[in-house]
Amino acid sequence: MDSRIKIIQGDITTQKVDAIVNAANSSLLGGGGVDGAIHRAAGPELLDECRSHGGCLPGQAQITKGYRLPAQYVIHTVGPIWHGGDRGEPELLRSCYRSCFRWAVAHDLHTIAFPSISTGAYHYPVEEACRIALSEAADFLAGNKTIVKVIFVCFDAATHQAYLAASKSL
Ligand code: APR
């Protein structure tokens, strides 16, 4: 695996990176899980800026400033809700990662941290989701020299273990 990819267990809101990714919903108006944690840590100005975007479709992403976060930017992406896997969920999840990397390139970012998109409230099986996350990062980095670090920040031990296991089998 590309040595620029790191897998850690922790809280994404404390990461000192150019951008953290938010696993948002299509309203972009906040929610629970990592979305709630990011809005709480960033402060109310984040919600104001999110409102101005008018939402986001699954598989796509929008970028805002990070406000009170250590990260300069937040890239908000909307993962697929898991319905069994035959409603385009893998393609949509891949598209989330690709959309985030496009924003990273557009803003000349060097470091980016991802949560485990869709594997909480949206119930995407983590063993499948993390293979997509890691393979999209590896594919992107194979053609990119400006990003120096991609961190996958796993909140709980089971997610962390799944990412570590997937990274060994890639
Ligand atoms: N740092 C890193 N990861 C976190 C944090 C945090 N502070 N808080 C939660 N997580 C983890 C969860 O444990 C899970 O592994 O993020 C992963 C994604 O879970 P969710 O936040 O539930 O995101 P998702 O499954 O994509 O569901 C999106 O949840 O809150 C809503 O508005 C959001 O409706 C949207 C839905």
C-alpha cells in the first residue's frame, strides 16, 4: 500500500490536516455521528456556509471552510444508504472518495483525513466499505504527487481492525 496512506483510531475533528471529510446527508444541514461532531467542533458558521450550498447528491461532495476546526477545510460528501448492495451502493461510495480527491486537487491540499463513510447510520458493511476506501485512495495516489498524506480516521476499534485487515489484503 502507498506509504502516504495512514490508518489510525481517533476523532477526526482533532486532526491537523488541510481538510477533513464529513460523512454528511443530502441536506448538508448536520446530523448525528461524525457529521454532528464536526458541526459541534467547527461552530455555527459551518452550518451557515452549508446552508448556502443548498444540499448535495449522494456520491458528490462540497467544500467549506473549517472555521474553529484545526483543519482549514471540510469536504462534505454524501455516502449511499446501504440497501443490500444492488442499488448502486459500491459505485456511489467510490464516487464519494473520487469527488473528495477532486476537491483536494482543486484546492491544492496536501493532507486529507477521511472517516469511514456510510458505515454508521447508513449501515454499509465496513469490511466492504473499507476495501473501496483504501483502493480509491491507492488509485488516486498512483497518479498524484501533491498529496502527501491520506489518513483514515477510525472512531471505534472494530472499524480500525477492518481497515488494517483490508490494507494487508490489498
Ligand atoms: N471521528 C471519526 N469518525 C467518527 C466520529 C468522529 N468524531 N464520530 C463518528 N464516527 C464514525 C462512526 O463511528 C462510523 O464509523 O464515522 C463513521 C460513519 O458513521 P456516521 O457518522 O453515522 O456516517 P454515515 O454512516 O455516513 O451516515 C451518514 O449520519 O449523522 C448522519 O447527517 C449524517 O444522515 C447522515 C448519516
